[in-house]
Amino acid sequence: RFVDCFNWEQWIDQDPTRLSRVAQDVGARLGRALADEAPGLRSLHVIGTSAGGFVANQCVSDYVAARQGRGSRALVRLSLTDPFTSGPPDDEVQRGLRGLDGFASIDASTIAAAGRA
């Protein structure tokens, strides 16, 4: 067994409208690297906390996609703890907040702030 803590803090963009995209970019590179450099991996458990959920989600998505058609892949588990799902508005009409895999995550305070309560 091997456990590694990947700290993506050095790539964090302080602009909150770019946070999800930057994090997904980091996760994509990490997932592809795992697929290429650890072809015999049997189990992969990725845990993302807060905005790290974007990294974790994209990591497992790209790992699975990169291993497709290349033989076996690891059993993959994704755990998100207190995931941060806010992102830039999808468009001016929808005013939805982009979340993991594009799902909307809007709470009551966001709706009230948008004047739609």
C-alpha cells in the first residue's frame, strides 16, 4: 500500500472565478500521469476537501478515461469532504453556479443574493 498527500496549493488561483477551472486542470494532469506512470495500480482512492474536490473529481475522471482501452485499471473510489462547488456563473440568464461535473449547487443565500428568492 502507498499513501500520498498531493498538495495543489501552489497552483491555486486567488481569483474565485478561475478556481474550479485551475483545479480541474491540475486534477486532469494528475489523473493522466497516474494512468501513464502506474499502469499496474490495483486500487485508487482519491479524497478531495473543499476546493480540492475539483482536483479529486477531475483526477479520477481523467485517470479512468486515460486507462480506457489500455488494459486493466484500478478500482477507483472518490471521496469528497466538504466539497466547494461554487464557480463562475454559467451565463447571465441562468446565473447558476458551476459545480462538480457541471452540476448546479445553489443554496438559499445564493438565491436570495441573486434576487430570485
